[in-house]
Amino acid sequence: MSLASSTISEEFTRLRREVEAALKSELQLSEQCPATLRESMEYSLLGGGKRFRPILALLACEACGADYGSAMPAACALEMVHTYSLVHDDLPAMDDDDMRRGRPTNHVRFGQAMAILAGDALLTLAFEVIAKHYRKEPEVAANCCFELAAAAGPEGMVGGQTADLSAEIEPVTELNQLEMIHRRKTGRLITASLVMGGHVAKADPRSLAALTEYGNSVGLAFQIADDLLDSTGNPEKMGKSVGKDSDRGKATYPGLMGIEESRERAVKLIENAIASSRVFGPNGAKLEAMARFVIEREH
Ligand code: GRG
């Protein structure tokens, strides 16, 4: 069953606000946290963003028949890890970006040392939040910690980022090499968002497999859409510079496949994600709408 786009966009706005309120509450740290560090963490964590990963975790939890609110701590942890990766990715030693989410990047505002520390603090706080909120459900806590660490670590996002840096020296020319980088760099955290939502709902193996398939398809389509926006998008709407990847000679989907073929591949991936969401019957309708949003977005 597909939902009207006005209904779903109101629903996503409502969920985004709930996620932002929960993130704000997780940043109520004691006096032990130095004021500048807290300010730098708040600047990046509460400074906009689509909240795509946390909303996926909430929708996955709901699709599996549980109250979406029970996945809020997992959702916050995902956004903390995602934000840390953006803060570190923007540093001069990495992508060297001055603008993020329509504002100066963290290191431009607070200096490089504070940006590194704020990223470190967000990464570690993510695991504290999971352990604290799911203390009474040790299996949920362990499953969420495992998924998040595996997706963010050396075989996931950090590994993907490393491969991406190596590709600046030895450029990628094959589509499967590019796919391997993106599956780790962005795809795994997106899949983990779905699977963590499923674990909070204590989903059965069939549901977890459907969430994994949905996440893998949506994750890759998200990256293709990002590459398309980077080559054809509007920097004002996106709140960051565009065209940097192709300017630096980095491989992109439109660069390797062409714009039309990239769009077709993204559409096929989204159709596959939608087919996976049908396992959940009417409970999967919001996941279906979210999958459509991934390729329709303008930022
Ligand atoms: C530094 C360890 C480390 C990893 C960085 C994810 C990543 C790895 C870098 C981000 C670089 C980038 C622009 C990747 C393209 C796809 C992507 C993750 C875009 C940003 O995510 P959105 O669109 O951002 O969800 P918002 O601001 O909406 O949260």
C-alpha cells in the first residue's frame, strides 16, 4: 500500500523533530564535559541534516510491529556516528570542506583540534547511549552495539573511507571497485540503521533478512543519488559545495556509467528495496515511501 506524498512528508518532518528533541536530550552532559567541547558537539549534531539514518531505524522498528519510540536511543546513536564521520571527513587532512549543512564546517568554526575531539566524543557517546538505554535488554544492547561498530569500523565506514583515499592515488576505473568503496563508506551504516531498528523490535530472521536487503539497495541508491546531485545538483539547496569529486578526478557513478544509466540503476535498486519492504505488509508502507524519497530528494 503506498502512502500519499503529503502525508508521508508530514510524517517524516514529525519524526525528524522527535529525533532532534531526543538528540538534544542526549547532549545534556554533566559539568565534566568542557563547555567548548559540548558547544562543538552541539554545533554539528543539532545543526540540521535530513536525519535519514535515525528515521530508517524508527521505521524498521515499526515495520517489525514494535513501538517506533523504543528505537529512539539506537536512532540517536546512528546519527552521532554519522555526524562524527562528517566532521572528520570535512577536515583538511580528509576532504577539506568549508561548508556543511549550510554552515561553516566544525573545524572552520572551532579549529581542527576541537573538531577531532568533538568527532571522537560523538563516536563514543553513541555506544554509551545504547548501553545506557537498553541496559535492561542486554541482547538488544549487544546486537545494536555489534551492528553499529561493525558498520562504522575497519570493515565498514572507516575501511571504505581508507579505500576512497587510496583511490585518489590509484583511480578507480571499474564499477565493482566503486561499489565496494560505497558499500563500506555509506552503505553499511544505512543497512545497520534498518537492522538495529529490527533488533530493538526483536525481529525474526526473515524480517532481519528483508531489512538487510532493503538497506543494501537503498544504501547504494542513496550514493548514486548523491553522485548525481554532486554533478547536477544545486549547491544552495544542498548546503555544501558540489562537483568536487569529479573535479578531483574521483570516480563517480555518472562518470563511469553516464547520467541516464546511473538514474536507471538507482530506480532498479529502489524497486528492489520496495519489494523487500512488502514482507511487512501494511506496516512496511513508510519504508516504501522512504525508499522513493531517496531518489526524489534534491539535497
Ligand atoms: C571520516 C571515518 C570517516 C568517514 C567518512 C560517510 C563518510 C565517511 C563521508 C561523507 C562524505 C560524503 C559526502 C559521502 C556521500 C554520501 C553521504 C554520506 C552524504 C552525507 O549524508 P546525508 O546526505 O547528510 O545523510 P545529512 O547532512 O542529511 O545528514
